[in-house]
Amino acid sequence: MKIPTTLKHKPVIVCENYENVDGKYAYNSDAKGISLGLAQWNDRGKLDISAKVWRHTGGKWSRQSEELPLHRVIDLAIMVCQAKLHFQEAYRYEKLYDPENPVIERVGLQGDAMTISICDNNEKIDEDIKLFNQALSDDGELVGERLRTLSRMLKEMGY
């Protein structure tokens, strides 16, 4: 299925068979494609690149398609890595985190830091964190393959 090129997001680099590789949803995903392109929020004379996940309902392109600036895509990848690191050692905590210090990490970015922490104002955090840990474990092979690929590419790029 071809990604639309007549909408506000202007795709430049595309993966039009994303539904075949969308993790555990592969071959049964509404995310039909992903793209890097010119952001829909571009103002005249100002260009930003964004990533977009293209969802299709079976009948039409969905308004639930998501567009993200590239730095947010990378910030999400950083959060995934920090979550994986946290849960490798989380068994040490009775509740899988320290309620006295829910901060997992502060990652320095542009002169400040992105604080990554457990959402302790979630009234069901004790239950939800166990479910999150289980899902992260269940998807370990899937996520691990992608992280190894990302690591290899980052090394090739000199990072």
C-alpha cells in the first residue's frame, strides 16, 4: 500500500511494508508504513523533518497516524533503553522500583536533563509496573534485535 503524498506531511524516505515488520503485530498491523519527511507543521521558510507512522483502517488512512519530530523519536529510544536498563535490576526492589526515589535516570540534553522516572502518581502503579515488566520481558527478543541493529548502525556512524 502506497503512503499518501498529497497530505501535509511530505514523505521523503519511506518504508511502505512496515505492517510486515511491526513487531508482534507483523502481518496484522494497521501501521502500514513509516516515513521520514517534511513536517506538517512547517511554517513558510522554516523546515523540520518528522517521522510518521501511517495507520490504515482497511478502508481509509486513519487520523490516528502519528507524526513526531526526529528528536522525539530519539528521545523515545533513549527512554526505551533506560527502561530496559532499569528492569534488568528491578528485581532488587520489592515493588520493582524504589518508592522513595522513583527517578530512574536524568539524561543530560541541551543544557538540562530529561528526567526519566516511574509514574508514582499512577494509583495502580504497583500492578501496572508488573504488567509493564512482563510485557518488556515477553518482547525481549523483538526489542533486543532492534536495539542490536541500532547499536551496530550507531557504531558505523561513529557514535
